[in-house]
Amino acid sequence: MRQKSARKTIYIYLAGLSILILLISSIFFRQRIQLGALFIFAAANALILIIELRSFSSKSYQAQALIENCQVQVNILNVENAKSKELAASLKSRITRYDNLKKIIEDLNRSLVLDSVVDVLTQAVYSLISARKGSALFFLVNKQAQKLELIRSIKEDDEVILAKDGDTFDQWVLRHSAPLLIEDLKKDFRFDTDLPGTQDLRPPSSIISSPLISRNSLLGLLRLENSESGFFTQDDLRFLALVSDLGAVALENSLLFQKTQDLAIHDDLTRLYTRHYFLGRLNDEAKRCLRLDQHLSLMMIDIDFFKQYNDRFGHTAGDIVLKKIASLMKESLSELNFLISRFGGEEFLVMLSGLDKKKSLAAAETLRRRIEKEKISLRRQDTMVTVSIGVASIPFDTKDEDDLVLKADKAMYNAKQKGRNQVCCI
């Protein structure tokens, strides 16, 4: 509209200019000029000006179109620039993550202790992937019970984790032995949120989880979750899987180390503490009780006529008897503060902290009767087993832990000499 109005103004201006030229020409030349010639002259001038005006208007349109095109190009460049900045920030974040892999490996190599390995892995993924938002969960596979056990969790808030042995999402990872990404739980067709296994537990919207597998053995899984849908991406899942692969090796090494330590202090047959470990604990506990003026008692237990079980039923039957006696001791003394060791062969030592001699003798008698009443089936024959028990106490009998063992041993031999299947003290 503005352009049309401008044109009309220019046309009027040109017409007036032509008339003005005619008047000036008439006055200036002071001669009679034919009216037709003047009109031709005026029309020629008007035509020239109109042509120039149209040329100017066309160039103006072209300039305006060029400006608009340039603005479009600028907008496109701004969008591309924003995308480039976003991509650069994303790449920087990825580079930061992968640069931290070296630190994670160094931290994992510092210790073989299971708790340390678990903490390094959990803290690393919670910080680098979740930015310390939501929750991070670390599950270990209990191969004996064939289930998951939650051993480490980090939470942004005070939310209570109910599924200590995993939920339907963790079971999915176990079944498929593959990483899991849920961008929006409500839109994920693989899981029914109305099932009892999901609606009563934590309500995350976005989840990533990766198994820890070493040499085709599933050791556990790492899981991150957030209440915000779309919080985790495929790149997050790839990084979590990479950390899990690195962590699986460290986790396997720590589990082997833990098993080695466990074997070093436990008897392989009865799973009771070994003699060496027990004597070390006895030494520390005796010093503590003497310093605090507390009681400490020791039982020396020997199975009566144990050789006869081996000769009659074989050494396998002897192993059955040893394991059964170990189990009965744990059951009978469960309410006391005790520590049991297989001292050697068919002999056992029991340390009772905070128990004086009188109460220790009563506990020993209860144990003897419990064992005496138990029937042990050996080669389809019910067999009765008895034990002889010697009891000694600190500070009543001695104030030296080595002498305490000798006195308990002497009391046990007194029980054997008096006919076995009884409790004696010095």
C-alpha cells in the first residue's frame, strides 16, 4: 500500500513538473509555441521520468528482496551456530567423561577390597552420568540364593528403596544379559506399570541399567534412575556399559580376593574359624577384657571316640559328624557372644566374651546335652555322638591368654579321664 501511494505522489509531481516546464518555456522564449508541441514535450518528459521511476522501483524491490534473503540466511546461520555450540558442549561433556575413565581405572586398581570397588563404580557413574541427580544402585548376584542383593545406593533425596533384591527392570537385565534404557516408563511397551512388581516400588520415569559380566559370568548390575522422563540418552547408556565392563574385571578380582581371605580364616569343611585366626582374636579379646576388668571364658571341646566313626563308617561319615557338631554349637550358643574355631582334627575351641566361669559351665552343659540328644544318620543308621568339654576363664583361672588355652585343654582331658561326655574345669 505504501508503494502504491508513493507512485501516485510521484505521478502528480511529474505532471506538475511538466506544466511548470511549459510555463517557464513560454515565458523564457517569449514566443508563441504551438500547443501540440508543448504537450509533446511535456509528455516526453513525463514518460522519461516514469521510466526512471519504474526502474528505481524495480531496483528497490530487488534490494528489499536481497535484504530479506540475507535475513533468512542470517537466521539459518544463527540456528546452525546454536546447533554447533550445542554439539560442541555435548562433545566437551563426552570428552570430560572419557577422560575420567583413566581416573576410574586408577581408583579401581588401588584396592582389591570389595566395598572400595563398589563405591568407586557407583560414585563414578552417579557423578559423570547423572550429575548427582536421582539415584544410583549397585546390585551383586548371590549365586547361592540365585537373586540380586542391593549392596550400595546413592540417593538425591530421602527416598526409601524397597526392592532390596531388584525389581522387574533388574530382572529384565538379568534375563537378557544386556544394557537397558527406558526414556519414559509410561511410554515403554516392554513393561506394564500396573503390575504389582512395578507400581509399589520406586516411581522413576527414566532408567539406564547395565550388567557387570566377566568371562560369561554375571556378577551384578549398575543402575541409574531419575524421575524426569528423557533424562538419560543412548550415549549415557553406552558410557555406563563401558564403565560396567571395566568394573566387572575389578569386581571379579575383588570377589576372588575376598574368597581367598575367607578361605584363609575359615576351615574348608566346617566353615568355622581356623586355629591361627582364632588365637589372634583370642589374644586381642583377652587383652581387652583384662583392661576393662571383664570376663572371658574358653571351651575346649573334643568328640568322644571319633576314630571309631571313621573306622566303622569311613572318613566321609567322620566329615558329616564334624559338620553336624559345628552346626549344633552355633545353634546352642546363638544367644551368646561367641567365636568358634576348629582347633584341629575333632577338637574345637569356643571363646565366650563377657561370660564368667559359672555361666560358661552352664552354657557348656547345655551344649553337651544338646549334642547328646541329637541323632546323626550315618549309612542309614542313627548314631549318637557325645563330647567332652573343658572350661577355663579370665581372670578367675589365669590372666594370660596362652595359659587360658592350656587350662581349658587340661580341663577337657580331665573330662575324658572321668569317663567322657561331661563338662570339667580346673
